[in-house]
Amino acid sequence: MNNSTHLHSLRQTTSQALTAGLAFSLAAFASSDALAQQAAKPKPASGNDPQAANNGAVELPPIIVDGGRGDPNVLRSTTGLSRLPGTVQDVPQTVNVITQKTLQEQGVTTLDQALKNVPGVTVSIGEGGGGMNGDQFRIRGFQAKGDIYTDGLRDFGVYVRDSFAYEQVDVIKGPSSESFGMGSSGGVVNNSLKNAHLGDSYAVQGMLGNGPLLRAEADINKQINDTTAIRFVGMIHDQEIVDRDNIFSDRWGFLASAGFGLGTDRTWTVNYLHQEGKRRPDMGLPILTPAGGVGLPMPEFGVARSTYLGKVTDLDDSQVDMVTSRFNWDVNDWLTVSNDTRLAAYNRYFAQGVNNC
């Protein structure tokens, strides 16, 4: 269990083969303020209006442009972390922000894919000594497998994190001891979950690709009253790897979020995240070295590239259940009280044989 309480002053501060796919989405957002303005906007003057007829002018209704929630300038956005209450530009470290817009435009499905946007972050894939497969990253060359956070609390476990429930991903580079208590010298990766918000919204996305790849996501938010809302996000992912036999990566999950006191000085958000994944690691194809010859990959000797040389028992099954409670109280202009608490359970079965070819 993770628990963090803060009392502080506010500061102003994969495959080598060519692939092809198709993605589609449908989304809508209804802002309470925008709807109110829409209802109150003046009607255009009619042709029978004497004043309009006299001066020849016609009054047109105003055009309301709603760009959604949040400031498009990420430097002015908040970190979302109670231990870092200021804006991104106030953090005395290098911060790379991967926004929701970037995640959607690139069709990102995993944390691994999201972090390809950040320079200085590399992936440890578990090779060499049989390392644990799953999400393992290095930040500026330092191992960061224990420096992955979700909503500011440590996300334990080595598993493939799907990005369906992420609002954005932040990489805070540099020694993490100042803000997170412990960690490596490289930095931390923090994933911000999607939270319930005021206003009704819905989004449906789908993805089709060769392999084949089938993926669907749904995101529904419903405002209950002036300060309460609920949100549900669901995902299902079914994928086989191009030009590889018996290799697959399947997972599904959902996020349920409830927000209370939204828009007030006391807010409480409760999230429940569940994700299950089942995949088979790719053993690859070994190098063969004939007697007195030069070592070459097996396909150079007539073995099909799609040949799988692993075992039927090679599996990577994982299940994550995570409940997060976040409370924030703005007591006055200079004092804020917050408490973040998490209870999580991780289950994983991992078996990978050794190819001696």
C-alpha cells in the first residue's frame, strides 16, 4: 500500500516487416459553460426588424470555440502531483510531457510506445542474463524499472502497461530524491490517469491492422450534479505479430473513476484500474555458424522467418488491480492539505525457455 500526505504552501511556481493499419475514432465533448453560452446567445435580427432595415446591418450570433479542458501550453499546466503543486515550468528539473493529443495522434497503445517521444529514455528488453521481461526503462543511462509512478504513487511490478487509461505521461529527469524520496539518478516516469470531470463526454476509438491487430476503446464521462461526476474507460486489445508464428499479445482492462466536490476547494477522486494481459515472448531466430563459416541468421540457410523456436509453455500472464484515493483541500490562499493513498495487487506468471540452437 502506498500512502502520501502533504501539507504545503502553494507556490507560483514488433516486427521488421512492413505493416499497415487503420484507426478510427468518434468523440464528443459537452462543456457546461459552452452550453450555457449557446443557450443565451442572441438570435440574428430578422428582416422585419425596423432598426436592422434602417441601417442595413444584420446581427449574427457569436461563434463559440470550445477547445476542451486544460491549457494547451504544457508549461503552464499543473503536474498533477500533490508533492509538486506548481506548474511544469516551476519544477527545477527537466520535464518532458507527452500530452493526450500526442497519444491519440500517434495511436499509442503502451507506455513503451509513449516514451519513444522522450530523448534519453531507452528500453531494457530483458535480454542478457534472462532479465525480467516487461516495462523496464533506463533514463539517462540509469536503470528506472523501480521509478515508474501512477498519479504520483509508485507503480510496482514489471508488466506491459497499456496506455488506454492515461491522460498524459510525464518524464521528470534528474535525481528523484528531492521530490519522491528515493529512486535512481536518471529520473522518474509518472502516468496520470483519466479522472472524472464536470461535463458530459464520450469517445469511441478503434484500430485495425495486419498481423492481425484488433483494438477498441470506449471513454464515457457523466456529470451527476454540480460537483459530482463518474467516468468509465474500457479497452480490449487482440494482436498477433507480423511474419511470426505463435506470437501474440492480448490484453483487456477498464478504469472506473468517481469525483466528488469537483470545482470546489475540497475534491476527492477515487479510481479503480484493472488490467489483464496474456502474451508469448518472441524468442527470435538464432545465429548459425557452420564449421569454418561465418555466422548468419537462420533465414539465410532457408529457415522461414516466421518459424517459432520457443515452447508452448512460454507465456507472460499478468493481472493488475489498483485502487487510488486522492483528496485535496485548498484551506486558504497559502495552505493546501492533500492525501494520496493506493492499494494495489499484482499477479504475474512468466515462463520463457532458453533457445540453445
